[in-house]
Amino acid sequence: MKTDSLRRSYMITKCVTYFFLILGAIIMVFPFVWMILTSSKTVPESMQIPPTIFPKQIMADNFKDAIASLPFANLYWNTILMVLFRVLCAVLFSSMAGYAFAKLKFRGKNILFGIVLVQMSLPSQIFIIPQYQMVAKMGMANTIFALVFPGLVSAFGVFFLRQTYMSIPEEVGEAAYLDGCNQWQTFYKVMFPLTTTSVAALTIFTAVFAYGDLMWPLVVNSDLKMMTLSSGLSTLKGQFTTNFPVLMAGSILAMLPMVVLYLIFQRQFVEGIAGTGGK
């Protein structure tokens, strides 16, 4: 009797768990499905109340109109460069700063690290005005450098990699010193290779956040050809009316690079995020 009761309880728990997992998956996938369906509708169908789920006729011209409305070649290129340089800067500078805060002893270390923590606790919108003034005074508005500028140093990356370096035993650095390595050689030959999982996770987070960044590219680059995909798509939204099918078609085109990257590096995505949770 106890065995049957335990088995029944296990099956009920399993069914309830799967139900909520499937429900969560549907809730997450539904916006993407709705975006794809809307991109194939006419404007009246997209604004109809009650809404229609499936279009009566597939409108492939929406994608042509989206391509004609925006310089997607420039938007793709600007986005790729912004993501690439932000990732490189985040990994390079965060690794060195994280190692210094974790393993080196120098005057004012705790104060400087406290400043990093304060920057993490403040919303990024606070820094938009001073950052824009700095870029404008350098005469670098409407450039790739302007897009990369806020990501030159990542407070989150410094904190994240500092915690990773702190988890490495001190004996590893002492052994490298006994083998004749100086501080710089200990960092890039011994310590840095031990943080590959955390660096992969930081790369993923930085790339995703940079790819979806809207406010800063919209503020610092007013030239449409120097915008990113997210800021360029925002120009398709009208002041009074919006062609939602064309906007959704443009969103699908903007989403493709990240989908392709995820399909190619799916294992690295999963391992990086899983490794972050393990830390």
C-alpha cells in the first residue's frame, strides 16, 4: 500500500511539474510566435479587435518594406562591432581588474572595490548624460566608439571575475611564483586559463545585454546609418500610427543573428550559464 501511495504521489508531482514547465514554455514562446504571425498580416488585421491569430493571406511584402525602410547592412555591421568590442573590453579589463582585487595587495583596494559595487547598485540611466557629454566633447558622436564607450569597463564583470579568482586557492599562485613566474605571467599563464567557464558566461551576458541595448545607441548616434538594430527598429514606430506588420518583420530580421549564434554556440551558452550557477 505504501509503495502504491508513494508511486501515485510521485506521478502527481511529476505531472504537476511538467504542467507548469509546459505552461511556462508556452508563455515564453508565445510572443515570438505572435511576432511571426503579425509579420505576415495586413495592417487592419494587426489592429483588429478581437485580434485574429492567423493571417488570412501571408504578406511577404512586409519584409521587403522593412528592408527598404532601414539600412539593415549598416545596422548589422554596427551591432556586430559594438557587441564584439564590448565583449573584448569586458573580458580584458574585467579579468585584469578582478585578478588585482582578488589576489593583489595594494593601498585603497577596498575603497576602489566599493566604488565598483556602488556603480553596480545604480541604474545605468544615471550615467547617460555624463557619458554623452564625454563622447560629445571628444567629438566622437555618431561613431562606433560612441556605441562601445559605456562598455569599455564592466562593473559586473569586475565583480563576477573577482569572485572567480577568489575561489582559486592561493597555493596555485605561490606555485607559479616558485616556478619563476612574475605577477603578469602568473595572471595570463596560470590564473586566467582557470577562469574559462566564467569568462564564457561573462561573454554571453555582455553580448546579450549589448545586443539589446536601446537607449544609449538611440541617444549617442542620431544618424540612422550609425545606429544599431534595436535603435534602428525604434524608428519604425510612428508618432500617431505604426505599421505593426512591417515592425514585426524588421524585428524578425534583427533577431536572426542572435538566433544563429545561439544555434552555433548552444553548448557554450548552456555550459557558461550552468557554470555561473555552480560558482
